[in-house]
Amino acid sequence: MTLALCEDLTSVDSNRWEVALGQRTKILTQILGFGGWKVTEVWFEAPDGTRVWPVGSYLLPQDVRLVLRVARRWMPRCSQCGRRCSKEHDVCEPRRWKDLPWAGHPVCIAYTSVRVACDRCKATPVEDLPWADPYQRETRRLQQHLGLQAASMPIIRVAAQYGLSWSTVRRAEEHAIARWEIQRPKVHLRQVGVDEKYLGRRHKRQEKFVTIVSNLETGEPVWIGYGRSEATLKQWFDTLTPKKKKGIQLFAMDMHEAFKNAVINDKQLAHVAIVHDPFHVIKRANEAIDELRRSIFFRAGPDMRALGRGTRWLFLRAWERCTEQQQAKLQQLLACNAKLAAAYQMKEELREVLAAPDESAMAKGLTHVLRRTQRKANVPLRKLHDSLVNHRPQILAFGKYRPPVGRIEALNNNWETLVRRARGYRDHQYLLRKLRFLTVNPLQTADGVRAFLALAA
């Protein structure tokens, strides 16, 4: 549309620009798409602010922006209550808002807004504008498109694509996500996941870990706090009302004692079940197997070290996931030591126990596993035995409730994706909102993208 406009006006001088655009402003008004508003003037402007006009058949440079001056057709509305106001209190300074680019050219909307005297609010707010929120210098639809791009690209690349600053794109993305959050239905918190995340050795904060609280039924994170102590989780408990605490059914977490003690010591959460997910239980068993493997192969001389080199992940992998060659290699290694063979067999038995169909079957299988791990001669398995005994009620609770604990680890993967893409975050509340948006992923279908962009209306 813009290029055709330039070619049609090649014979029109600058003094007749407004006359030639009489009919074209009607078309531009339709393209602008704001009911009750019309385009009264349009011109091209160089980056330094001077007006330019097409000359001959030459196309305008891409950095030349298109400016649309708009005017109101009806009475202004109060931006606080939405009521129509016939009285104007004051006229503001002329302002501009960046809009979506047209035909490769940046676009600005120019308008001189007024302060209305609202009889209902008894205030003098700036009139309501359909294209932008208060105190913003970008249109809502531009902010939604920036949020759409920033969902899969680093902010610095989105800023370079649209010719904006990094801070402008980030602020626009936050407003776009905020509109998406407002229209979402409220979900009651029943099953809660708790996990910690390492911030990295180069992080400048004193706390090297953050605690992430998530809703297991939706997989969304709901809170982030610094540290991984009992006091850290208690900070989130203090934000909950007694009614919300009463509605919580269970907490799913790893075998970190601080998180468990925080739940136990809260009297309003006495009815809540604590569940340990199988991932961390098997992780403890794998740590025992790995310690036993080191003592057998790497602390027994060069011959055994050569035999066991490069076999760590083979021992940690589930038997059914190994290929025939890997299973043959594993049988050869297990034949070297009966103690290691018994430990590996116990680990695979524990994996089957955690997949039991109900709590009673899991209890019987766990009792059998504990009989095999209580031998004092095998120190790594004895440590595993003590851990399983201390956490037995929480392990059996998983067989009773079967919460979707895999979403906790999926949340960790989304965390790693965002941090890797942005090369780290300093504002973790901003990271929390992006993490929630990425977890729900409303942009995975064409309808979802259209719905997200429609939030600008």
C-alpha cells in the first residue's frame, strides 16, 4: 500500500500533498482499524524529523517512517471509568506512538490527546486511547507482536529487527504477557511441586540456589524464592491464606530435608501429604551403584580400571533401555563382582517397585528391597537403606496419589532453555513470567497465535 502510494504521487508537489490524499486517508483509516477514529494527515519523515516526498520513480529508503495523524470522531471517553465526557479540562502536548511497520517502513501514530473532566470519577484523566495503554509509547498490537517474537528469540535480536532499544522490547513483552495473564482463568492450587535450581557459579547473588514452586496439575511455576532452606519455602507459605492452604492436597519434592521440614512444621498444612518423586529416589540408588563401581574398578589396580573405564552411564541406565551389545557388556562387568551384581539387581528391582500400580503393592516391594539393602558389609547400599527407611512414608505416598511429578523436571528443562537463550537473567520475577508463558505455550497453534495477537484489541 505504501509503495503504491508513493508511485501515484510522483507528479504531486509538496504543496498539494494534503489535497491529493483526500481519498487515500479513508483507505488508511480502514487499515488503521480503530473505530471512531480517522486519519486526517499522512506524510513521510526522515530519521532526523524532516518531511520527505517521493521523487520520480525512486523508492524511499527503508529508514523513512510513515506518520499518520489521527483525529477523534466522537466524544472522548474517560480512561478510568470509560464514560463519555463532553467537557475538556486541558489539551496535552502532541505525542506519537510506534505502530506495526507497513511495507518495510516504520509507522508512527500522531495525536494530541486531551484531559477530560469526568463527572463520575470527579477527576481529570487523559482520554482513553484505543491503540495504547497509559504511559506507553507503543501501540498494543505492536507490543503483542514484540511479545510473540520474544517468545522464541533473544530480546536483542527482536530489538534489532524492529529498530527498537532492548529496554523497549522487554517492556513491551512484559505488557503483552500481562494481558495474557489477565484473561486466563484462575486455577485452584491442589498439587504443589517444589524444587531447587542452581543459579551458576558466576552469579553475583549470595544465594546460589532458587526455590521454584509449581502447580503440578498445570505444570506452571507460581513462585520463585532465593535460597533452598526451610525459611525460603516458609516465605511462600506466608503469602497463602488459610483457605488456600486448606485446599492443598499434596507436596511433591525431592528428598531435601529442608523442604519436608517446612511443610511438617506448618500446622495449617498438617493434612497435606508429602510425596517423593521416583526420579530422585532412583537418583539415590544410582549414586550408591556409582560409588560401589568406583571402589571395585578404579581403586583395585590398573587392570580393573581399564576394564571399568567408560562404563558409568551403562550402570546407571535402565536394563530395558540397553541394547543387546550393552546388555552383554553389562553382564560381563557384573560377573567380575557379586556385590556389584547384587546392587545392580536391587536397583532395577527398586525401579519396578516405584512403578507398582497401588500403594499396597509398592509397600510390599519396598519392604523386600529394604531387606536386601540392610547388610552392613555393603556401605553404599547401607546408606541407601537408611535413606529409604527415613523417607518410606513419602515414597509410598507416591503410590497412593500418583501426581504428575514429571512436570517438575520439564519445568527445569524450560528454565535451561530460557537461560541459555538469554545468556542468563538478573530479574528472576521476569524470568518467572517468561517461564510460565513458555510452560503453557499458547503459541503452538495458529489459533493460539491469533488469540494472543487479538489481546491488543
